[in-house]
Amino acid sequence: TTIRLLKRSGFKVINEDATQLIKSEQRRARLDPSYEPCLPWVVSNLTQFQAGVLKRQLANEGRINGAPYTFLDRGHIDNLGYCRWGNIELPDGLEDAISYAGYTAVVFLDQIPQNLYRRTKGREEDYGLAIKKYEIIRSVYERTCPELGIPLYRIPFDEPISRAAQILSLLNLDEAIINRVA
């Protein structure tokens, strides 16, 4: 993926916290069959799940120190989009987290085409639902970033190396960094 390629190129990366929470919940349920995991595809869990994602994001983003560039595989604004999609209340602190995150730019990757879309253990929805979520999250970014004065760059679907090169170009960084690991 694009984020892995940026990481292999030496950039600081924070992996998607929702995926990490899903894996943690699934692992805990395997170890304790009586445990009811908090997973986002169980609608009644969505509020609690988003609060858990925010908690992880705040902890991980709090550890960013000194790196000139850090790439997040989903940020606080994504949480807002998922809350809008699920029609749930925002977790306590989400609006403040968005306002004070200090994001200097947002790169939004366009959705992969249907013929390449695959369900995974962390991606349970079918393509139609994935597109609905994508459209809501994209519209949230398109509204929120200008309100906060954060530049928003949309990157069309392409091979990860091309996307990574586009990101570096937008940030005026040397594309040779990516080409070394490709």
C-alpha cells in the first residue's frame, strides 16, 4: 500500500488505528470466548468503537515528535466521517482533537475500483457500502479542511508507487526517496 511504501522510504507513519483496534478485539475474543468484541460492523458497537479509535489516535499522535513529516493512515477527520455515516454521537473530545491536531496538510486517496476491492478480516463491508462510507468521509474532509485552513489534496487511484510519488511531489519532496525502495 501507499502508506507502507512511505514507511519503507523512511518516513514516520502511524498505521490505521481502527484496524489495530479490530485486530485487538478479535484477538481478545479468540482468547476469551465469553468476550463480546467491540467491532464496527456491529451497529450497536459503533459509538464505543469510534471512542476507542479516538483514544488510540490521541495516544499515537501524541508520540509524534521531531519528525519533519509524519503520515497518518486515517486521522481524526475520518472519525467524524464514520460518525456521520453511522448517524451516531461524536465521541467526547473528537471536535477538540480535530481542531488541535496540527495537521499541516491532508492527502486523501481516492477509493480503489470495484474490480480490485477485496474483503478482509478488517474490511467486512461489500463494495457498495465501502463507496457510501468513502463518499461521506470525502465530503466531511472537503468541508472540514477548508474550515480549519488545512490544504486538502486528492490523489486519484493508481499504483502505490505513483500515489507515493504524487504525495512527495505535493510536499515538494524528492521522489527519488520512493524510487530507492520500489
